[in-house]
Amino acid sequence: MATKETTYILKHSPEGLKLFKDRDAGQPYAELGVVPVPDASILTPPRWKHWYQRKLARPWQATLLGMNVEPVSNARMALKAHAPEKYRVFKDRLDILKTLLGYEIEYLDDHVREGDGADGKYVELVEYCRYAESIGWEGLDSMREGLMLDQKPPVLQITQRQTNNVLRVLDLTFRNCVPNYFDGKGQRSATAVLKWFESQETEVGVSDKTISNWVAQCAAFGKE
């Protein structure tokens, strides 16, 4: 008994493969690899505290951040489905960013998680924001605020251990460079250091009193 064969139409779409019984069928007979459209609720503002600390992002992530969208994995699909005009802006900006990587926009070389091609590179978010502003892209206020570009960077609090390390280096430098750094009594000489700077015709930028204080600290440090 002959087996009747049935011909199906397989169509490829951005969402996946769809199988139709005939060309005019409105609904597919089956769908293969079709990913449901994410809900618009995933299009949330970025977690700027996280991105401020992270500092780096891949091109597609940086582009979404510049549009004030948290770059979760399905954000692009949701943007395309629920905000097509905004998605078109995203695609245009991403194309420019990927094209200019290594030319007008720097990226991190030899990053431990770097991949091949422009998509695998990492860009500095601060540099991205500044470049985007320089060419007139709109809607970057949230990114500028989130990255704290208008605030002074935090001041590093010097610890005593760091001060001691600096004194060690300074003392070693004076030992090897300053003639008569140790006087006849074996004491460190601030006068010798001041004369040495004068002989070098070097503008130190600090007062003689400060230099003398440094030498005194080196002397106290050397007794430990």
C-alpha cells in the first residue's frame, strides 16, 4: 500500500522556524525554536551603582545604558517588540560604535574576557558617554548622572602603612643620590638634601620646611 506524502512549507522568521501546511495558511502548523517576546516590563532603568563600579561594558550593553535601559539579555528583543522607534535608534548607535571601535572609540586590549570581533570587546562607559555627547546623541543625562561624571572622584585616604612605604622609597632615593646625606655624626642631613635640589636646578614645588620635615621622618623611621 502506497504511503501518501504530505508537503509542508518551512519559513524562517526572526523569531524562529515556522512550519505551514500550505502557503496560504494563516497560522503555523508547528513552531521550531520560537522564543516568546519578552514583556515590556523588563525594560527598566539601569542599576547605575553597579555600572559605576563595573566601569566596562560590551558595545550592546553600553548602547542600551546610554538609552537608560538596563542591558539584560532579552532587552533588545523587548525593545524591538514594544518600542520599535527606540530600537531603531539603538541599532543605529550600535552600528556606529562597532564601526568606530579602535578608531575614534578606544576599547580595552587583552581583556581577560575579551572575545573575537567588535561584539566581544569592552569599552569604558565614561569614554563612551563623552564620545556620544560630543556627536550630539540625545538622552544621555541619566548616564552622565549614573557614572557621576559631574562629581569629583573620591579622595584616597592615605594610611600610615602607605606613608611608611613612601618614606622608605624617599629615604632610599636620598641615600643613593644626595652627597653627604649622612653627616659626620651619621645623621641624615636636611641641609644636604636642600643643597642637592639647588644643584639640580629642580623646582620641587614644596617648601624647605616640608623637605626638612620629610628628612626628620626618614630619620625617625630609620630608628624603628
